[in-house]
Amino acid sequence: AGGCCGSDEKQYVYGGWAWAWWCITDTQRISLEIMTLQPRCEDVETAEGVALTVTGVAQVKIMTEKELLAVACEQFLGKNVQDVKNVVLQTLEGHLRSILGTLTVEQIYQDRDQFAKLVREGAAPDVGRMGIEILSFTIKDVYDKVDYLSSLGKTQTAAVRRDADIGVAEAERDAGIREAECKKEMLDVKFMADTKIAESRRAFELQKAAFAEEVNVKTAEAQLAYELQSAREQQKIRQEEIEIEVVQRKKQIDVEEKEIIRMEKELIATVKRPAEAEAYRIQQIAEGEKVKQVLLAQAEADKIRKIGEAEAFVIEAIGMAEAERMKLKAEALQKYGEAAQLALVLDALPEIAAKVAAPLSKVDEIVILSGESSNTTSEVNRLLAEIPASVRAITGVDLTKV
């Protein structure tokens, strides 16, 4: 401002140069660089009464339009950059505080861009009247001292995790369904391919079997024809061999017949005549020996017969003597009568009793088991009462009648 003529007109120059009279012109400078501000509001209550602390970051600069530059120079010439920052910072913090009071915590936390836009639009007219332009404004940090935001974050995190788990489960389900469908399609295609392969293999095997059968038939026919022809040739060869053998055999028979005649004559002279003589001699000796053996056998037979007749006579005599003895004994018993028979029985009873009681002589002690009301005397009497019946069964004599 100022000049050699004392003019009050002000001249604004930015990004260039101008003439200034020494000691006459008043020259002042103002910085047009971008200024970074960090407005901060602590414990400001929101529309719900929750105290929040918000920190933002703003980029501002002095505008270069002539009218606005003039306003900025009027406001800030003679002040340093820090003074300009303080003025703008206080203006931004005021608008930031006022906007916080109209929003809820969820709106501030979930949509920071909208919150920053509201602050920038609210503060732009005021700082614009100072010739300053807000290039950008963003929310750097939002927090509270009562863990309200962390609770919201946990809720949101849980909801996000829930939605993520649901999405993963649905994706896995869809993937499983799709995988099953793909496997089914793959199995269907594989089944069709295997079926076609099996059909092709079966057709190939059938054709191969038909070819093999035809080859075997031709081979068998050729083998049979070869064997038949070979048999015919062998038959011809064998027939010729037989004819040769027949001729040879005839010649051999003639030779053998002549040899037999010669040998017969030789045998008659050397063997038959001496053999007949020797046979006659042996025949005579054998007949003599035969007569001798017959005579010896007849003598031995007579000897045995006579010994047998003597033994039979002895046996017969012994038998007749025994029979006579029994007869005499029977007659004597009949003459004795019943008293004599009883005496004989009684005489034999001690011997019978001794033989019956012989095993009991080796017993140390005899225990008789009976009823409660019986005693030894009654048992002995009972045994004695049974003796006549036993004697009658053995000898036929009834002692009760004697």
C-alpha cells in the first residue's frame, strides 16, 4: 500500500512480483500454504446424552480470489501462521461441538463421512467470511470413557460374525448341494461311460469269440483233414509192411517146418526112445511103492479101529457099572423109607451149612438192621423159621411133617 503520489490504493499480488518504492510503499506478506488443523472436542454430549470425545483433521488455506483475499488480508495481515490456525481451529471446534449435540452415537460411529460433511458444511460459511477455504475435513477418532462405543462394536461384531457364520453355513450348504449335484452328474456320466465301455467290450468279446470259433473250426477241419490223410498214408504203409511181413513169415514158416521135422527125428532118436524106457521103469517103481503104501495104510486103519473098539468097550462098561450103582442106590433109598431119607438129609445139612457159612468166617462183625420194635432174638427166630422152606426147596424133604 502507498506510493510516491501518496495513493491509498492497495495492490494484491500472489504467485508473482511487483514494484515497491523504498521507504514509501508498505509491503506485507501473508502465507498461502495449506494449514493442517486437528480440532478436538472432549466429553461433548450427543443427542442421547452420551459424552464423546471426537478428534478431526482439517486442511485449510487462504483463498486467492481478489475479494476473498482482501478479506483474509484484512483479518490476518500482521499475524503469523499459528495465529491464523488458532482462529480457524476455534471456529471448527465450535461447529464440531454443535453438530455432535444433534446426532446420536450410532450416527456418529457408523457414518463418519456424513458427520464430517455436516461439520464442513456448517463451518464453511463462517471461515469463508474470513477468506479461508476448507479443503477437507475428516473425523480422525471417536471414543468415550464409558465403553459405549466398544459395546456397540461388540454388538456389531457379534452381528457381523453371526451374519458371516450364517453366510458361511449357507455357502457350505449350497456348495454341498452343488457338490452332490456335480457328483451325481459325474456318477451318471461315469455310469453311462462305463455302460458304453461294457457294451463295447461285450461286443468286442462276442466278435472275438466268433472269430476265434471260426478260426478253431477251420483249424479243426484242417487238422482233421491232415490226420485223415496221414491215417490213409499210414494205412497204406502198414498194408505194404504187412504184405512184406506175410512173405517173410511164409518163408520163415517153411524153414521152421523143415527144422521141426529135423528136430522131431532127432528127438525121437535121442530123447523119446530113452524117455519111454525110463518112464516105464519109473512106472513100475511107482506101482510097487503105491502097493506098499496101501498095505501100510490098511494096517494103520485096522490098528486105530481096534483101539477105538477097546476104548468104547471100556466106556460102556464104566457106564453100565455107574448105572447099576445108581439103580442099587435108588432101590436102597426106597427100602429105607422116609425116615432113612430124612436121616441122610440131616446128615448132609451140617456139611451144607458149613459151606454156606464159610465166607462168613472171614467177617469180624455182623450188624443186623431191623425195625425199632424188633430185636436180635426175633430176627434169629425168623431166620430159623425160613430153614424148612429152604431145605424143602433144595432136597424136596418137608421138615415140618417130621
